[in-house]
Amino acid sequence: MSLDTDTPIVEFEHLWVHSKRIPPINTSDQRRTVKTQIHSVSAIYDKWTTKFKKISTPDQRLPTHKKVLINDISGTLLAGQITVLTGASGSGKSLLLRVLAGLLPMSSGEICLRSHDASNSDIYKSIHNTPPTQWRTRIALLAQNPQLLEGRVLENLQMPYRLQAHQHLEFDIDWHIAQLVQLERSAEFLQQEASHLSGGERQLVNTLRLLQLNPQVLLLDEPTAALDIDTSTQLVNLLVNWLRSDAQRTILWVTHDTQDIMPLADRHWHMQAGVLTKMR
């Protein structure tokens, strides 16, 4: 299903992410505090304060080094392609998506986004000198658990246009009606209360709310994991059609569903303990 397998859309190089350093414990201060507390207690509780002192002794084994969460990884997302990312829970997959989306900081490294200017010339933007709100309009993250507001579906879809980053855009209800037809739903779906939707319907609304803003890159964090078979199929078709409608789009798809999602993959990456391996 590749449209242009030679055009890079996102390139990231030598990404490192470390956990925060745990500050060392000042053992003398803590012992002093414990000692003060002990002497202020009545003698009748001596046996309890002795126990308290033992419990309060600081743990000398607490680590003070930084843990590596993402370990010097590089990769390229190509135009018109779906790159599937697999790996065990805790391997760093979701963390990588959030770093690429500009939602979490990296310790070091570079991420660049290729797009076009008004004259259709290639321009490359670095995450380091691009305002976060601007970066997130081009690279969007779709999470597994959708967050909807109280009110109707229509109001949830209109909500992003009240944000400063999207105020220059116009809400297109006809586009949504056309998408709902593909999802085997009528325009009346827009008038339903969000609180009455099933989990699968909430994810469909969440996806439409994101796609309407026309991002260039979709980062998918297991969006079909909690869906039934029919709704999952509808969502997959919606995302694939979105990709095929513009040759300058790309998808990075995190999944454990190797049976249904893997056949869509142009490339397969795998993460283990923060290390990225290109499988094909």
C-alpha cells in the first residue's frame, strides 16, 4: 500500500530518555529527626519508639543513578507507509510516541519533520525550535483510552476549534457526515450524548476529532485494543483511508495485535528495554 517509499516525513536520531535522578538521602539529618522524635515521647512508649527507629532508618540501597528508558535509537517514518511497533509492556513504545509527539521531553537527540511551504518546497522543522502547539498540530497522538467531554458528540467534535492553535480552521460538518457513512452511522449520531456512547463509539469520536485537524503524522497507541471486532474493523478502515488520501502522511502504530494489524505494515519495528530494532 506504499505511495512513496523514498520520502521521509519524520526522522529521529540518537534519542535518549532517562528517568529522573533520585536525590541522595541525607542520613545524618534523618537520624537527627528520628532521635528528636524518640526523646519527645513518654517513656511508657519506649518499646514502640525503638521499633519506630528501626523502621525509620534510611535505606542505603536506594539507587542514585539514572535509568535509561530509551537507549540511543534512530528511525525514519516514510510517506504513505504504516510502521508497526511491537514490544512487551514497559519496553518504551508508548514513551517513544509521546516523545515524538512533543508531549514528553527527551534527554538528548533530534527529531525533524518534513513538510511543504506555500511554494511546495520541502522544509524541515526541528522539535527543538518549533513551538509545541505548532508541532502537535502536525504530529498527533491517538491513545487507547479516549477522553470525551460532557455533552453531545457534535460539541466534542467542535471543541478543538475553540483552542488558539485551531481557531483559524473551520469546522466541517459535511466531512463528518461523510465519515459517519463509512462507519455505518447516520448524521443523528452527532446528536447523541457522549455519556451514552459505548467504548468503541467513544474511540470513533476521538479519532474523528483528531483527523479533522489534518495532522501529517499519526502516532497510534493501541487504539483498537479495547474494541469489539466490528468497531475495530471500522476504525482500521478509517485510519487506512485517511493515510491513502494524502501521499504526505504517515502512521506509526503501536500494537500487540499482530494478526490483524501486522498485515497492514510496510515496516515492522520492535522495542525491548528501550532499544529499537528494525525487523523489516
